[in-house]
Amino acid sequence: MNRPMRVVVASIVLALLSTVAFAQDSSKRTVRVLVASPPGGPSDTQIRLLVPKMSEVLEQTLIVDNRPSNNGVVAAEIASQAAPDGHTFIVGNSGTHAVNATLYRKLPYDPVRDFVAISQFSTTGMVVAANPRLPGNSIHDLVALARKQPGKLNVSVAGATGELAGDALWFQVQIQITNVHYKGSSPATLALLTGETDLSLLTPLATLTYIKAGKLKAYGITSTERSPMLPDIPTMAEQGVQGYDFQFWNGLFAPAKTPDRVVRAMHKGVVQALQDPEVTKRFIALGLVIVGNRPEEFSAVVKRDVEKFRKIIIASGIPRL
């Protein structure tokens, strides 16, 4: 057997052994996957699409446990303190596991030290969405409106990534907007729809139906490329806000010191679920860019974004919580 073939065989055997070890270690106990937002939000939607296939691959029952709170702190704290025995995981995102590290002065968990990264599900830009009563359709229209009434417009904040993305944008275009915090994208979207708030930074998934129905409008998108789901919405860079790029990602984490064989087995479950044709189709339909990277690669993403957002928060003078 030549060397490349031996490597392939060894990889297959390792994956199989990891899955078997996971099933044996779990002793058929239910595996809890914490979600830091209410049902219906981006993190919740993605994990619920993945769970059926993951359960099949792992031969283990996985249940979703929603623990919504401002910026996902409660769910992340619970996960960070859970026993590293393969029975508790969390769907983290760029807010819970990158922005919060600097946004909070006394965060009850460390996004890097207290977790093991398993695999990133997806990434997407955020829509700067508005109640249709607001005038105009470009970021320049919003700037003109906000400068006439400093601090009077408010934005429903669904999580730390949206809060930071918004604060950084307002700082760059030199306007004052007031943050109003909600426990996830669903209540934040509802507040925007009812006119309780004026603006929100939400994923294409959370805004698509309402924009098409004329119940929301969009001033732009925060990523460097347009969303395939909303191709008519221009990026901030296209509208002259140079160097502005914020993307929202989701992925699976385990408590620190979770055995490597369990981490590898869960990684296999995530990747195989993401590769399932029906799941892939649904993710693409939701405007998500599928990732499915290795634990080491995902860990590097987290560390990179912790530093990226730290610099932005400090440089822009965004108030820390």
C-alpha cells in the first residue's frame, strides 16, 4: 500500500473510531446543544437543520436548548461551566465568541480559554434594515436624516455582532443612533416591524420576506460582497463607506477540556450534515455561505476576530458594557 493510500485509510479509521468512541462515551444519554437566541433566529435555524443528520451520524440524540439573553451571555456562560463530557455543546457566533470578549468589561466566560472550537457552520453579511416609514433608500439618505435629529433614531440590537457593526458604521459616517437591546433577532425584527424601533442590523434570512413584502426597507449590507439572497442591496463599500466589512458567523463549540475524540466525532457530524444535499440546499436558500472548517481552522478564526473587534471597539470609542 503506497503512502497516500495509507493516509486515506488512516483518516477513515480515525473518523470511525471517533464516532464509535463518542457513542460509547455518551452511553446513549441525550446531548444538549445550547442556542443563545430564541427559536427562529439564525443560530437556531441553522442548528435545527443540522441536528437530524448529526444525530444519525453520531448515533446519538441531540436536542436544542434555547437560552436567549442580551448578546448571548447567559447561554455561553452555562456552556463554559458545563462538564466537558460530551453532553453539552453550544452554537456560538461572532458576537458570543468574538465581540463580547472586548465589549464586556467583566464577561463571565472567556471565548477562547473556556471553549474548544469544533466547526464553523456559515457566514453572512448583515442588512441595515429600516422601518419603511423612514425616508430614502441609501446610507446617504439615512445619514442626512440622522444628522437632522442626533440620537433620536433608535436601532433594535439583536446581538453583539449587530451592535458592534452598527456602532462602527455610525462612528464612520458620523451620526448618533440609540441602541435598544433585545434577546435575539426575532424580537428585534418584531420591534422594527411594529415601529417600536427605526433600524436594526439583521441577517438576510431575518429580513428577506419582509423586504419583499414592503414591510421593511434596506439601506445596505455590511459585507464586502452583495448577498445572493438580496442581490439588489448594495454594500457599504459600494456606497462610499470604504474599509467597512462586518460578517456574522455561527459555529459549534464544546466546553474546554472536552476529549479530542469527542471533538473530532462532533466535527464529523457537523461536516457530514453540512454536506447533506438537502441541508446544503436550505443553507444556500437562506443566503448563507457554508464553511465546515476543521477545529484548528475555526479556532484561528475566533482568535483573529477577537483581536479584530478589540481594535475596532477601542479605536472607535464604543462604550463597553
